[in-house]
Amino acid sequence: MASLAPAWASALLLAAGLLLAGCRPANAPTETPATAAPAQALHDGAMWQELERIERSGRARPREQEPVLQPLFARSAPGSAERLEILALRGIMAAYNRDRQLIEELQTQLRHWPVEAGRPSAELAAATMQALYHQARGDLREALKALAPLRDNAAAQRSPQILLRARSVMAGIQSDKGLLEEALASALEAVRQAEALGGHWRRALALNELARIYLRAQQVERAQQISAEAVRTAQQDPEPVLLNLVSTVRGIVHAEDADPTITRLAWEDALRHAREAQAEGLQALALANYSDHYLRHGDFPRALELSSQALPLARRALNLNAEIVALHNLGLAKIGLKRLAEGTRDVRQAITLDEQQGALPYAADGWKELGEYLEQAGDWAGAIEAHHEYRRLIDQVLRDETRKTVLEEQERYDAERRAKEIELLNRDNSLKAEQIRAQALQFRLWAALAGCVLLSAALLGLAYQRIRRTNAALAHSNEHLKIQSERDPLTGLANRRHFQSAIKRLADAGKLSGTVYLIDIDHFKRINDQWGHAAGDSVLIEVARRLAEALREDDLVVRWGGEEFLIVVPSRAAGDARALAQRLLDLLGGQPVAHGAQRISVTASIGFASFPVAPHGLGLSWERAIDLVDTVMYLAKAHGRNKAYGVLHIDARDEAELERLSRRMEAAWQEGQLGLVALQGPSAEAGA
């Protein structure tokens, strides 16, 4: 686990970088924030110098800075630019330390900022610390939502320092969320802002983040060029933490080079600069990153040595992020050395720390990587258990995402409905006004009574027609929203929300009836890494098309999440289930996927089973049925991929017995307690 691969570690780099981004070189003139009130035009120069000193000397140890910043806060004038800057920096460090209570206290002060001219800056500072906190916990959706003031109030006059920090945070979150075009735009704007503010260190940090985003966008050569420029710029204002950060990214952007020399030297530089800064947290992270380099190259003894050095440093520095990375890599190195029990225990401990912090996406990634290492070590039972835990957590993450999406859709629907109701109310008021006017005409002109009655009737008729049309349009809009919320925007297939409503027709008294297939594209991460994310999207779209082509109108096909697809068909005949599984293997692996001039070979691993389960007719809920099929699919992966494994029968009369057999599926298969069928997909030569 490299420290910058997951988003929480990106936040770690970003948080340290932002502390640099808020400061000025010691020999630079003091800048006057644009949002300061006139009463604070003459700033406390000594305080700004002290803030600069704290940032430049103490940024590597943010936990130690809060007690130093509090007296400065007490000395600063209410509503002053100095106080705003102190609150902003305290918030960044609190987010880095995942100190939610302190963040909430700081946000309360910023949201009640006493000087009107500084309120846009205060609002943005509060949003930035909230976004960083969510990013550190892996909740990228909430992190992006937190930065709404940056998008919604773009014209407001704000402190250039606070604006630069917010833009840099936005770029990192967009990148981690996969919004790469938006991330590049934000990062390029941050570079421009850094250049306008001046200072080599600002520009170096902005370029550093830009290089990381170019790497995520699969523009490796461009990422390496920008990283080299960041290193050169940082060397013009050499400072250990800054040099540590640019060296870290340099190691990452060169990690896939055929010659590992640049990466190794970059990790050595990062470690040397962390030691120069006398920052144990940065040293721990540098050592953990360095250990990941050796894990990648299969040098498990060296990876073990480095991660063993990192762990006590991280604990002494109270740097939880570095501790998790070090502990995780320590465990993987032990598994690589066949010390399976010890290694598994260490990785599980790292995962538990992530779960305790609420960082479920990173905990899920930890289970996934643990399963892969155990699979390579030949521990199939442990690998399957890790895969089950990965599925449990990723399903929870996806359910949370779905719940939030539903709430957002409901809020949008409610807003539209309220707007329609207001429109109808206004029309009704207009109608009543016409009626009152008609009554007045009655009293004033009896001769025109008949005409007024006809006019009122006409107005009523028109209003009725308009109301009918409005209601019809509202119903159509609601139906359109419902369809949109139940479709995957990339592939056009149904999503989990649609599945949960559609599955009711395939469940009898809560028990699933039919055949379920779970399909996972083999080595999809490798496709993204080799060909780029756009090519990965093309593969997903084409796989969805091929799956739909193989099915009938009453079959259900769902994009289950990431590179996984789920199919439910009403038929329970064993022969039909086997034939469809083979057809799916052949369709997916028979021809490469076209992406421009590229031809990308694709195969899949499939698990399937028919319900109720033979021979005892055991009925299962759809959740338990999918768990069983998921286990069989993982068995197909463990046996070489490009295969379909299906359940023929299980000697289980209840769910407890089924659970016991599922956890030792391969052994139970060999003992005859369950029957499996194994199907082979087309060869690579056939699909070429």
C-alpha cells in the first residue's frame, strides 16, 4: 500500500502541502489580505512573522502547533485578517489529525464572522477544513459537497491564500473521485494562482499536485515532466518538508518505470529530507512508501525491514495515517515471506484502524489487497474470507452512496414539486383576482353580467387545462427522475436501486427463485493502468452491451458496482444455467474490445447458482444468494480466471449449514458435500 494510492494518504500529502501553501518565505514582504476590513489596514507585522515562523518550522509536526496557535489567537483582534488566517491554519491541522470536535468549534467561529468583507473568506476556510476532514475519512462525496462555496460564490472577493488552499483541496478531491478533467482544470488554476501570489514554494506545491493528477489521468510522461519541474522549483527555495513532498510524488510518478533507479532515489531523497526536518511522522511515511517500492518488486525482506522501522516512528508521532500504511505493508511483507498468521494479523489491525476512523473505502481496499496476497501465498481459505469482508464493506459503502443519491434525488424532486405548487398557487391567485374583478363588473355594469359569467367560465376552463397539463408534466418529470435514479449513467444498465425494487417479482415469500450470475471483469485495474480510464469505460460499456445481447427481455442485468455485473434469470434448469454461463464466457472473451485504434483483450470470471438450492430445495434471501454466488465467483478467480463456476447442489438443509460449507467451499467440493461445475472461457489466441 503506497501512501498516495488511497485518497486518505493523498489528503496526508495535501495537508502537509497546504501548511506550506499558507506561509511566506522568511525574507518576503508581508502581504495584505484582500478581504481585511479598513480598521485592520495596519496589520500586526510581528504576528504575521510569528505565523510564518510557525508554518515554516512547525508544519511537519501539526499536533504540536495547536497549543502555540491558541495564544496567538487570543492576541489577535476580532474580525482581523490575522485571526482569520490563524483559524484557517488550525482547521487544516485539525482535519489532518481527524479532530472533528475542533473542526466544528472553528467552523462555528468562522460562520459567525463579525466583519462582512471577510465573510466569503471565512466561509471558504470553513468549507476547506470540512472537505479535508471528509477526504481524510474517504468520504469523497461529502468532501466535494463541502466545497460548494468555491463553486457557488466564485465572484466573491476572498483572501488569495485561502482561495489557493481551497482550489488545491478541490483538485485533490476531484482527482481521487475520478473527475479527472475537472481536477486538471482546478489544479491548473491553482498553479496560476500560486504564480500570481509569488513564492517558489507555492508554485512547487501546485505543480506537485498537478503531477499527481496527470498520473491519475494516465498521462505518465506529462506527470513526470511536471514532477521534475516541481523538484527544480522547490530547490530554489530548499526546505526539508517541501523537498520531502516533491520527492515523494517523484517516486510515485516513476513507480512503473522499467528501470526502478529514479523511484528508489526519490524515496531515498524523501526519507533524507524527512530526517532533516526532524519530523518522525514524515519519516514514518517516507519509510512506509519506500517499503511499498520493495513490495512491488517482490523484495519482501527489505520491505519488512523498512516498514518495521516506520511503525514505531508513526506511533511516537501519533501519526495514524502513517501507522496504518506501515502496519499494512508490514503485514503484506510477512505474508510474502510465508509468515501468514503474523502478516494477516498485522493487516487486519491496519484495517480495523481504518474502520474505527470511519474510512470504510480504504478498509475495503485493505481487505482486497490482503485477499490478493493470501491468494498468491496459496491460502485459499484466508483469501476467500478476505474477499467476503471486502464484499461486505464495499456493499456497505455502495449502500451508503445509494442512500445519499436517493436523498439528493428526493431533495431535487421536492424542490421541483414546491416550484410547481408555487406556480399553481400563483395561477390560482390570478384566477381569483379575475373572479373578483368579474364580481366588481357585476355591480357596476349589470348589462355585461352575461359576458362576465362567460369570461369567468373561460378563465376557469383555461386554468383547469393548465393545471391538467402541469400535473401531467410533473408526473412525466417524476417518472423521468425515477428512471434516471435507477440507471447506471455509463452503461445504461439497471443499478442496485432498480434491482432492489425489481427483485420482488423474483422472490417468493422473500426467497429468491431463479438463477443468479455474478460477473467480474478480470484484471480490470490492469486495463485502466495500461490503457487509461477512458479505455476502461469503453470496456465497461461494451461488456454491458454483450451481456444484454445474451439475455431475454424478462431477464435482469445490473451493473453491480465497479467492474462487476449481476444477472438474474427466471429459469432454474441446470442445463439452461450452464449453457448461459458458457455463452457469457464466450461472448465476453471471444473478441477484443475496440477503443479507437486499440484492441483490448477482455475475459471475466463468473459465479452462478440456481435457487432454491438442490437437492433439499433450500430457499435463500437475495442477499444470501448473492453471497453464495460471490464465493463461487471468487473460486473461479482463484483457479486462474476466465472461468465460470456454478453450484449444482449443496448438502445443506438450513442457512447455518450453508454458511459453514461456503467458508470451506473447495474442501467441501472435494469431500462431495457440494457439487460444482467448472467452465472454461475462450483462449487468448481465440480472442485475439
